[in-house]
Amino acid sequence: MSEPEGRGVAWTEERGTSDEGRRRLKRPAGERGPAVSGALAECVGVTRRFGRSIAVDGVDLRVDSGEVVGLLGANGAGKTTLIRMLLGLLQVSEGEVRLFGEPPSRRTRQRIGYLPQTLGLYDDLTAAENLAFSAAVFGGDTSRALPAALRPYGRRLVGDLPLGVQRRVAFAEALAHRPDLLILDEPTSGVDPLARARLWETIGETAAAGAGVLVTTHYMDEAGECGRLVIMADGRVVSRGTAAEITGDARVTVVETDAWARAFGVLEAAGLRAALVGRTLRVPGAPPDVVRRALGGMDARVSEAPMTLEERFSQITSSISRTEEVG
Amino acid sequence: MSGGGTVSSDQAVSGDWWGTDAVSVWYGKVLALDRVTFRAAAGQVSAVVGGDGAGRTTLLRCLAGALAASDGEIRRPAARRIGYQPAGSGTYPDLTVAQNLAFRAAVYGVSAAGSGADYLERAGLAAARDRLAGRLSGGMRQKLGVIAAMLHQPALLVLDEPTTGVDPVSRIELWSLIARAAADGAAVVLATSYLDEAERASHVLALDAGRELAAGTPQQIVASMPGTVRVMDARPAGDEARRAWRRNARWQVWAPDGRAPADGEPVQPDLQDAVTVAALARELAMSGNRQ
């Protein structure tokens, strides 16, 4: 990474906005932007280089109104770089990004709600002040920014709130200006199951009301919440479709035995990497007869089962040469 | 630090499990753990599940010997036979990967050469031996932290959220390390907020606000769930809305025992459903008490 990230902001809009632009900037929070036929967000052949390394390589991506698209990938796969280009924070090296039918600009940013991984809150402002500040920036109504469920925390400094509550505040902030496109970077990291279900409830409602949602997650169980998945590895899209389409009819070999620890060692010695689930072993990438042979005379039940999305994901992405992981 | 709790070490007790018996921990006036009992058996992975503030870290610190209990009994091996990875990886940022392991090995009087190299290979870290730990990605640093904690083949391996925020590929590598430690006979205790991960453990303790929400094998927790769960396409109305949650873009609805089940298709609940039901039941009971 010899070149600093981004040569300034990629916004193309001139400072002196047209009446139309000014009107949109002042759009009250309760109102969605003009309907756009076609994609809310669209990337066509988007490539981003940093010096000689390619972070994003010829990516096509589309998010339509009313859908939730899951963007999956290992760290360093290029997800964050792609999101930064959608936000207009980073220019593309090649290809085209279009938001609501136009290039990324200050005006398109007004219509995007963004929840960064790091939440992006001011620790030394209260929850209410954070939301009011954001509402003011987006030209919304600052008096009704805080949702009822968060009011008990409204007057406390964000830095003093538990992480789970901070996450809900950041989420409310991303939604406060009724964005047409919602971009969420690992929105449910470190959240308990019930709270996670409730965050997804809000995401689902936002999509049902017509917004488009692009969400990254490392938690494969959440892929079921997404209408479509896009899997990236090494800067490229390596698979796309529904979870069922991506998993397909891929199978994994399952070993059940009382002596799992011994079986684990025997398989490893044979070069077969097994995953432990309870006391059963799952061996991706080796058919049952190969596994049975490797186990020799061991007393074990060997069968086949459908692959989980996580296993399939690993199979797809590990076949791509992994470049340096970036934190 | 002194507390009212008692500690048994392996000199005093024989047996093949470690854990806590009705342990409570107060931080000033805040009750962080409320009479929590937990068992971690040798050669098995046990999971402690919960969100931020549930009490997972407090319980793990008690097990690792980093915190005294205010009340109750803790049973753990001697300090030299415990491996502990605190939340946030527990590595030295200014040392390289290899130096981190060499230092740990020296502290415990073991060699980092044999098993260390095997673990690095297993974790996909072999090529990063000479990089500073502080320059690793989050996932790589977590893997290094787990390796450093298990290098001396501890009897009890305590890992505080090793997989939070870690990508799926690194997660699989982390689980390979965890399986290796359990196969070598360690009692592995792992804190996580992911229920699919807890489902892979032999024993699970779900915590909420410092109290046990559910405990047992994943199968036992599911079997002891009260009532029934059904799935619907749209969010139910009225009273049922309070017992519904979103999952896989549909709605799961819980009907407690003795309550007419909701419309929709019955589902065979899994661990995620069972723990969510336990959390809902507690929430509903608390809101009932307030009214």
C-alpha cells in the first residue's frame, strides 16, 4: 500500500448547487427521495488499485429498492474498499459507481444511511446530542431524532453506555434521515441473540418500506436474512445468489465416534483437516470412502451431510489465492 | 484481591472437570455474576454465551484466576496449568509473532519450537512469523492469542471471545486450534456471542445480566424449552407480537406451555430458538412484574 488511500473526496458535485440540489439537501427527515427506476446502487466493473496492489478487481454489484443484499468475504477481500467507493469517499480506478442513477456526490450521500463497524459516534456527546447533530447535518428534524426505546439513555454520554446500547444509538443515527440506501458494516457484532433479532427486524422493515440494504457480516446464520448474497475473495466476486444457490448440493463427510479425539489425530496425520462439532467431526473436501480408509479399522460411523454455508464459503474462498490479510 | 469465595486447585481435588459452584461477583454495588454454576469437562469444549454485559468476561476471569469471587466456589487447576486469552487477544504488539510465542514458552518453561510451529501452520500464520503482532489483522491477532494461551498444553484453556469480529476463514482456523487443544485433553472454555458456535460445544451456559438463562448440552437446552415455536411469514399482531422475533426473514412465534399455539407452521426449535425463548420469557416476566 504505497499510495495513500484516496486522492481527496471523490464527490463530483460543484459547491454551488442548483435549486434542485439545494432542495434535496434540505429534504425533511420524514420524506424519502424521488423514486428512481432501476438500481439504487450499481457498480459496473469497479476496480480500485493502491499502488501496485488491487483491492477491488472488476466488481459488478447492484442493490435494488426493497432488497437486502449480503456482502460476505474474509478480511482483506475488498468489502470495505468497495463500501468506501459507494459512499463517495474513494475514487474508482476503473469502472463506474452509480447511486440513484448518478455518480457519487454530496447529494447522493444525503440519501445513504451508513453504519460503520466502529459505529462512528462521538463518545463525549450524549446519545441525544449525537442523534441531533447527525440530524442537523442531514437537514432533518433534530427534535424527534431519538427513538422511544433509547430515551432512557438519551442524556448519558455515549462513551459511558454499554456497547450494545451504543450499537443501537449508531443504528438509529444511520436510519434517522430515512435513507433510501442503507449500508451496514457488521451491524450485529457482539450482540445477544434477541437484540440481534430486533436489529434485523428494523433492517427488514426498512427494506419493506422501499429502501435498499447492503450489509456485511461474518456471521453466516444471518445470511438467511438476505435476499441475495455476494461473496468476495481477493478483490473479486467469486459467488453470488441465494444461500441455497451458493450451497447447492455440496456435501461434507461426517464422522461419529466415541473416540473423537483419536479420530481427529488419525485424520490429521492423513492430511485431512476435520472440524469439531459437539463430538462429531466434519471433514469437508474428502468423500466418505477416503475418510473411512484414513480411519482404518476405527469404530466410527461415516456418513454424508449437506454443507453449511460457512463450510461452502470456506471452500470457495480458500481456492482463491489469499493475498495479505488487511486489518 | 480478596473475596468471600473459595478456590480449589488440582492439588486439593481430583476429577476431570473445572468450573464454578454458585459463584457471585460484585463490582461495588453492581452484581456482575449472580450464583452462577458452570462445569467444564476435560477433553471437551464448553461455551459461555451472551451479549455485551451478560457476565461472560467476569466468569472467565474467575475461572482463569484473574478475579476473586465474592461468594461461591471456584474449582480450577494450578496457575501453571491454566491457559488464558483475555478479550482483545492478549498478545504483545511490539513483539513479532515468533517472539510472542518464545516469550510465553519461556514463562512456562516449555519449548516453542515443536507445537508452536504446528499451531502456526494450522492457523495459517506460518508466513507471518516475523511480523509484529501489532501489525496483524484482528483475526490473525486472535489466532496468535489462542496459540500463546495453549502453547504449554494447559489442563484448562480459557478463551474470551476469540472469534468476535473474525472472518469465517479465520474462524475455521481458530476452531481447528480449539479442537486440537480439546483432543489433547484440555477443558476448553470459550465465550462467544454466536449461537451457531455454541452449538458446536459439548456444554453451553447462556448468561443474561449476570444470571444463568439456560445450561446443559445444546440438546438438553432445546429439549427443556417450555412451549412451542411456530414460524410465520408476517409479523403477528397483538399479544403474540411480544413473543415473536425475526429469523431468516420470517417470524418465529413462541407459545408458552398451556397457551394456544400461534398460526403458522410448527418448527423443531434449535439452540438459537431455545436461548431466544429463555431471554423473551425473562423479559416478559420482568415487564409483568413492573406493571
